[in-house]
Amino acid sequence: MSLPSMDAGRVDGGLHVAEELGQEQCWDLLRSNTTGRFGFVQQGRVVILPVNYLVDG
């Protein structure tokens, strides 16, 4: 796990934490649910949309 980022940007004052995942761990996490979130920045604002998905295999 990497250290929390000290970048400003979160309104709630929380710290961003990133963790690198292996390929098998990614597939396990994807298989464990059917709903996720897709987040992006549009016109300077954060947009987070729900996404339904199915892992085949």
C-alpha cells in the first residue's frame, strides 16, 4: 500500500490512499459483486456513476 497523498482536493479533508492490486486480486474483487462505480472529472467537477456488470469466466 502506498502512503496517503497530501494533495488538496477532498472537501471532507480525507486523505487519498492507493493500493496496487495483482491481476488475480482484481478478478476476485470483480467477481464478488455486480455493481461498481465509474468516477471521472468533467468540467472541473467529480462525477461518479453506478455501473452494473457481469464477469463471464
